[in-house]
Amino acid sequence: MFPGIARFREPQTPMPITAFDIKDPALAPAGRERIDWAYGEMPVLRTLEERLGRERPLEGIRVSACLHITTETANLARVLKGAGGDLVLCASNPLSTQDDVAAALVTHFEIPVFAIRGEDSETYYRHIHAALDHRPVLTLDDGADLVSELHSHRPELAAEMIGGSEETTTGVVRLRAMAKAGALRYPIVAVNDAQTKYLFDNRYGTGQSALDGIIRATNILLAGKVFTVVGYGWCGRGLALRAKGHGARVVVTEVDPVHALEAAMEGYEVMPLAEAAPVSDFIVTVSGDKHVVDRQHFELMKDGCVVANSGHFNVEINIPALESLAQSRHRPRPSVDEYRLADGRRIRLLAEGRLVNLAAAEGHPAAVMDMSFANQALCAAYLVQHAGTLSHQVHTVPPELDREVARLKLAAMGIIIDRLSAVQRAYLGSWQEGT
Ligand SMILES: NC(=O)c1ccc[n+]([C@@H]2O[C@H](COP(=O)([O-])OP(=O)(O)OC[C@H]3O[C@@H](n4cnc5c(N)ncnc54)[C@H](O)[C@@H]3O)[C@@H](O)[C@H]2O)c1
């Protein structure tokens, strides 16, 4: 079908699972139930499973995916495997793995997984290297740790590589920096930057799931509380919107004047974090930036303040600074660490500063990951179809794929929209007609 890529393909014998590293295979039945439950909310992915299963665009293609091991990821994996992909998975965060899902992937879908919830840093990277031992020609990444490790420690793999895709804002930022420095050695498609990804996943996904994580972790009422959102990008917009819906008094802190202005006109209080810290009941970071909540903010926080992060890495909250200020720490609830400072104030850090929606809840709901992962599946096929033709840069998702995902989602939701008439199409493409 695409003769140029024949050299990337393996003989088409099914790969026996020779290696995996998961917590407990006995958890598989529960994981399988939850994966199928999530699939019920993923109509676009189901459509693609049928289509790509027929076309087999990934036949024999070795794929390594570094993603959050959740029910939604399992459904993406089944689609990629059904499309012919020879797939292995590792975790993109030590605290986001759902061990029952990992077990079901190995046992029911025969997909090797290297991920255990709560793994230490050494194990996390060992698992990434296990995924690289698969000698992928396609990578799927969420945060760019897989691509970064490949370039830093396994550069010989880059020569064979067809391409990769990146799921999240922070990963795209890292990969653009690599491309700018001339260090990126194969093409990447920025799935995050598809409209059908960030407008929905980052906004409505994070809006719902970060609150879900905070509520599950604390069970504290949001109504009437001061809820500060640090960073008013796509995730921040969703989080502020949903916190407002719970009756919280929402404060936004920003460094970008346009985003700050938008937040102010949306009706939120906008102020520096140093002003927000003393009055906040909750402070939640979604900035993709480092140490946005720092020592000077902890010094100002009121007793009992809940601090959480829903940005990609656990660097947004300066945890070492909090530890150095604290006299003691204890864990009153599973995802809560309560630090007591010298003056008696308590600061409650959720999920060790890692993505609160994945570490304290289950991540985004399946219906929104349906669109993100439909983009992933279509981009994997697109990369293979264009093997050898794309430059070693970060590419945007082709707009026709983006629109295809929106069309499929609308159809699944039973929503019909109008079409341009011939007159309207001509008008919108012309410049002569005025008042
Ligand atoms: N939790 C999840 O499941 C999930 C989902 C999608 C994205 N993410 C991650 O969330 C983070 C944010 O993603 P996004 O798409 O909203 O990014 P974005 O670029 O749209 O928004 C980030 C915002 O933070 C602001 N910011 C940066 N430094 C700041 C500072 N010091 N103080 C206040 N504001 C600051 C920026 O000006 C920007 O408006 C990224 O790390 C991304 O990878 C997480």
C-alpha cells in the first residue's frame, strides 16, 4: 500500500508477550470491565477501530507509547493494535497508572505494559527503557519523556524512526525547544494542538477531572470557598469555569496580560498570587511552569489551605521549599499530605504535587479522551503514510483530520449542523462585495 515504508515493517507474525512489568495480573478482570465501560463513551474511537481494523495502516509497525495507563489509553491501544500495530506501553507518570488496566492490557489484549502505580523514579525510567527496547519506529508520548530518553540515551534508534506524536502542552513545549536547538531527530505531530484536543480535553476534561481529584481527595465543600487557579490557559479556563459552577469564589493569577484580561472579563478576581495566597482555601496550578507556588506563597497561606497541581510535571509547586518550612508531615487521607509549619498553620498538599486528576481520581472522562485519542490514532496512520517525507520538526495535526474528529463526534452525539450554500461559499471566498 505504501511501498516506501516496507523497510519499517516486521514479518506479520503475532508477537508473543515475552516481557512486561505490572503490579498483579490477577487484577485483569476488574480492569477489563472498566476498559469496556469507558469504551461505551468513546464512539469516535470505536468507529476508528472498525475503519483502521479494515485498512490495517500500522501493519507490523513497532509502536512504543508512553501514556497514562488508564481505561481510555487501553482503548486507544486496542485500536492501534487492531490497526496492525506491534505495541508496547509504559507510564507517563509514576502515579497515574491504573494497575487493573495494566493487568487487563497484558492478559486480555496481549499488549506488553511496563507500569506500576507508585513506582519510584528509577523504575519509571527503567520502564521507559523497556519500551525503547522494543525498537519502536513510531512513538506516542505524553510529556516527551520517551522522546527525550530516546534522544539522550538511545540515539541509535532515531535513524529508523518514522515519527511520533505528543499528547500534552508541556510535551509540545519541550519538543519545540528540541527542534529549535536542532536536536530533534524525527518528525513529531503535536496532537495537543489539534482544536478537537485542547479545546475539549484541556478545558472540559481538566475542568471536570481536576475537581474530581480534589473532591475525592478532600471531600471539602467548594461552595463559598476561595478557589485560586494559577494559569488561565486552556486547562485553567476549564478549571475556573467548573469551580465557579460549584459555587466557589474563583481567583485567577496569570503572567500573560491577554489571558489575565480574559479572566477578568469572564468575571473572576485577578491578582498576584502573593495577594491571593492569604485568602485562598484552594490553590491549584495549571501553568506548565516551574515553582509557580513558591516559598514566599507558603509563608502567606492561611491555615488549612489545600494546594494541588493539574499541570503536567510535579514542579509547579515547590515541594522542597514546603518541606524545608514544615516541622512535621502526616497523611490524614490517601492523597493528602498535611504539612505543619512552625507557627502551627497546616498546608495540605494533594497527590504529592502530581497531576491531581490522574493521581487522586481517574483522569479525564472517556468521552473527552475519545477525541484526543481519535487524533492519536489518525496521526499514527498519517505518520506511517507520510514516512520519510516529513521534516524533523513539530508538525500540527492536519486540519482535515481535526475536522474529521469533530464530524465523527457530532454524528455520535446525534447533532446535525447546517451547510454553507453555494452563495455563502462564494461570498466567504470573495472580497468585491461590500455594503
Ligand atoms: N491534568 C491533565 O490531565 C492535563 C491535561 C492537559 C494539559 N495538562 C497540562 O497542564 C498544563 C497547562 O496546559 P494548558 O494547555 O492549559 O497550557 P496553556 O499554555 O494554554 O496555559 C498555561 C497558562 O499558564 C500561564 N502561566 C505560566 N507561568 C505562570 C505563572 N508563573 N503564574 C501564573 N500563570 C502562569 C501562562 O501564561 C498560560 O496562560 C501543561 O503542563 C499541560 O501539559 C494537563
